[in-house]
Amino acid sequence: MKKLIVMTALAALFVLPGSAQVQKSPSFDEVIHTRRSIRSYDATKKISEAEVRQLLTTVQEAPSWANQQPTKYYVAISPEKLAAVQDLVGGNKSRIIGAPVLIVSTYERGKSGFFQGNPANEVGDGWGAYDNGLSNCYLVLQARAMGFDTLIMGMREADKLRQLFAIPDNEAVMAVIALGYRAAEPFQPVHRPIDDIVKFY
């Protein structure tokens, strides 16, 4: 009888709300509505290489032109690389000091938007930037689903980042993305009225 009681108590640990064994995945709506561009990070919380690998494996599911997958990521996770990248993001440096991971996002030129080596339409290599944006969108949403926060930064010294990570010349450096945990709850931004951005015909 005692054994049955003990086994029942142990089983209950797996279903009790808040139990370490049970983690409810956020809904897509929760991910969308809680994702924010975070400009203050909790330096006491770290993210492992394994977690970054899990994140970027999911990001590979992002669509791209003819499945060209032009996006590449260069991950700064060591103290030395983090410090180096922090110095290359202009005025955002003070906003990302506590972020434990910084990711440089690039795309390979001449892949998306091309057919048999020629631009398929007038957008040309702009499709590479488009696909890079799709991948980065997956990144920030999956990061939020995993409990992380992000900031996409367009202010960056591309030539120095290229040298720091030995990024090939055929890749365009797009953004640096901070990855970490928010230090405080951000405010809710005001969005434009839907009729300002949508037209039905």
C-alpha cells in the first residue's frame, strides 16, 4: 500500500501545474504578441550552444526562392567574439551588453532571384535580402517560443564583421541579431490602423 502511495505521488509531479517536468509550449498568438525588440538584457542568464543550434535548426524551415537557402549565420558566443561584435553595432552597443549571444546574418548573392545564372526579374539580388528577412523572422519568432528575446540591428560595420568572421565576399552582411533574456517588460508599440496598410478589391 505504501509503495502505491509513493508511486502515485511521484506520478503527480509530472502533471502538477508549474512542475519542472511539464512545460507548456506557447501558442502562436502568444509568440506573436509577446515578441518585442528588446534593448535591455539580463546578463545573469546564459544561452548554450546547444540551444542556439536548436533555434537555428528550426530556422532552416524558412521558405526561400527555389529552396536556395541563401541565409548564413555567424554566432558570437565566446566572451572575446561577443566583445568584438558589441563594438561594431554603433549606438546599439549599450543596449545589448547583457545579451549572451550575438548573431551576424548574411545571404549569398546570386542565388535567390536568379535562373540559370541570370536575374529572373528586376528585383535581382533583392530576393536574397527578402529570403534573409524570412529566415530572420523565423529566428525571432522561434527564439520567443523558446523563451528568448531578440533585437535585429541594421547599424553595423559590415567590413569589420566580414574580417572578424572571415565572411566570404559573395555574402552580403545584413544584420546583427542580439539573443538573450529581457531585463524588463517592454512597452506595447502603437500600430497603424489596418486600413492604412491593407486594400481590398
